[in-house]
Amino acid sequence: MTICTLPDRKHPSILVEERFDIWARIGDWLQRHQRTIRAIQWTVVAVYAVLLIVPVLLPLPDNTAYLWTDFTRLAQFIFWGIWWPFVILGTALVGRMWCGLLCPEGTITEFASTIGRGRATPRWMTWAGWPTIAFASTTAYGQMVSVYQYPRPTLLILGGSTVAAAVVGYLYGRNKRVWCRYLCPVSGVFALLAKLAPLHFRVDPEEWRNSQLTGAKPGPVNCAPLVPLKTMRGASACHMCGRCSGFRGAIRLARRSPNYEIVHVAGQTAKPWETVLIVFGLLGLVIGAFQWSSSPLLIAAKQWAAQNLIATGMSWPLETTAPWWVLTNYPLKNDVLTLLDGMLLVAYMLAAAVVCGVIITLMLGLATRCLGSWSLARFHHMAQALIPLAGAGVFLGLSALTVSQLRSDGITLPFVGQARVAVLALATLWAATLCWKITRLYTEITGRRALSLVAFCTAMIPANAGWVLLFWIW
């Protein structure tokens, strides 16, 4: 259990400075208005429940339905056209404030924890690989059941995750967010993107020690996501809820360079599962998930497989379907996936993950080796520099749903192609800049650093090529 304390009055050493520090004042506002935040959180929970449940009770919209005339269309647009793309963007801009201030699952799991059994978190649950496995599984399954297009899969995946969050909260922890810390399918993605945020709650170790030396005994404050505040050095795990603002005069909301955490903090502890999530997940599996429905490669593979199956007299994979909660099955909408379709789309996503991931891994390994003798910790640090490109890809994929949904209603957004080019170019340049700064930590030899940068830039080619194929060629 992570229990820290909050002083009854603001520590004197930061009173004068905070008069001129708007960010610290915002952090203190969050700390003082937790009751208002709770009201906002439960309002979001109510809206979330309506958007999840009501569309399931309504008939599927026909071809004449518009966003402004059909609630089901509107709900899907809010979820996948607005909500998730801008949660991704917001996390990169202001850290995990979505998690701490608005997320309905976080609110529900913490509430369940206040009335639950309060058991200790089991060791198996704290395994670092769960967020990566959960993200990959949810991404693949969502494509199998067409989660972006239909309300029942949305309820099954998002609602199922919410129920699991409530159960975990009821069983484990006391006033905690055990689910958010260890099991949430998107917590790994949010933890990566938060490293780019120019805002964070900064911990001043010297002020902390000075406060302890004075013998101050401030009152308790609860860190729901179980962050060890005294040793917190980045925004990756922090939910930005503001409860600890002003603690011992050592914690305050502050600005920082968006490069700081990746360059100076991320390399201190190797996190292999984060590398897997970046390289094979966000830069591989995600591309396959958004590509498969438009890919001529998948069409060619299906035609080849169908011809060979028919030639051998095995036509059942071409004819057999599954329930909607296994594979997309909506005959009235002429949208049905056979077993062959399902196997091929899963194979396509896995192939994209493996091909992109292996190439990126090899190039990262070469970039690492160019800096000197082999170091696994350095390899994982170099992988962190890919986070801007990984985050940009997720945003582009989700925002493509925004564009397509609006276009189907006759609304065409201007300069979409140019905006996509700009996002990819800026993300690639940012990643290269991070790589260059990281190389300086390991060698001063310019030639080695340049060779490492070339190898790193080569590692970004598969991901960029995947988005170029999707948006401009296919």
C-alpha cells in the first residue's frame, strides 16, 4: 500500500515561488477540489454507460442514418472518432490526466476498492508483461469482431474491461487502482506516451529531505495508482490527479522538456516489455490492425487460399461462420467473416507485427552496437526514442476512423493528407532527435553517433512505409 502525507499548510519554501508559477497553482487547485473532480468523474461514468448500453438496445442503423439522426452512429463516432484519438493526443500533451481525472474505469475500480475486501495484490498480477499482452489481445480481438463498426462488440470489449476493473478493485487494494496499475489494456500505451508530456508532477528530493529533517508530520493522502512518490522521477506511472500536490513542499506540477524523461530517465531501468510494446505492438501489430481491410496482399492471400481449398475439396472454411462475439457476423448488413477470413486477418496482423518488429529490432541492435560494446540496457533505451513515431501511428490510425465516419456523412475535412504527412514527418524527426541526444550519453565520438543515428533511422522505415501504404497507395 502506498500511503503518503499532505501538510496542513503549504511548505514555506515554495509559497513565494508558487505565486508566480501558474502550473504549480493548477496542481494545488486539483488537490483542493477533489470533491469537484469526483463529481466530474461520475458524470463521465454516466455518459460512458449511456453510450455503451443504449446503442445495443436499438436496431442497427441503415444506410440512410447520419451522425445527427441516429444515436448508434453518434455513439460510435464519439467513442472511436473523438474519444480515443484525443485521449491518445492528450496523454502526450498533458500526461495521464485522462487516467486520473476522467477515466470511467479508474473511477469505478477505485470506488469498488473503497467498499471491497482489500486483499493484498497477488504477485502474479504485478507481472510487467500484462499491459502488453492485454493490449495486443484486445487489438486483435477488436478487429475480429469489428469493434469500430458495431455497438455489441464495443459493449463486450469496453464493458468487459470495465467489469473486470470493478472486480479487481473489489478484491484487491484499499482505495487503490490496482487494475489501472497492472492490468489495464491501455495502461502500457499511456505510460509510454506520458513520457513525452511537457507537464509532470516533479519531486524535489532535497525539499523532501529537508521536510523530514524538520520533523513535520503532515496528514495522509492516498496515491491511488500505487506510485512510490518519494522516488518518482517521471510521468509514466503518475495519473496526474493532483492529490499529492504540495506534499512536503517537494511535489508540484511543473513544466519540463518533452525530451527529458526519455533521454535522462528512461535509460536508468531497462524495461523489456516496454520495448516489446513499442517495437512489436505499436509499430507492428497496430499497423496490421488498421491495414488489413484495405490491403491487396490480404485479398491475394484469400484468393490463393480459396482456390487451393476448393481444389482439395475443403470448402467448409469458406462457408463456416461464427457468432458475432467470435467473428463479425451481421448478415443484414452484408458483413460476415468466414473462418478463412478470420484466420487470414489474424495472420496478417501477426505477420505485420513480426516483420516490422524483427526489422526494427535488428536495426536497433545495430544502432546500439555502433555506440560501443553490446549493452541490453542501452538497446532498451534506444527503443524509447521510437515513442513519438509509435504514438503518432496510433493517433493517425484512430483519426482515420474520424475522417471516414465524417466522410460517410458527406463531411470532408480539408488538408487531411497534408496533416498526415506533417504528423509522420514531425514524429520521425522527433524520434531521430531523441536518438541523437541519447547517443551523447554513451559516447562522444561523432562518427559512432552518426552511424547509430543512420541505423536508428533505418529502423523507422517499416513503420513509416506501413502508413504510407495505407493512406497514399492502397
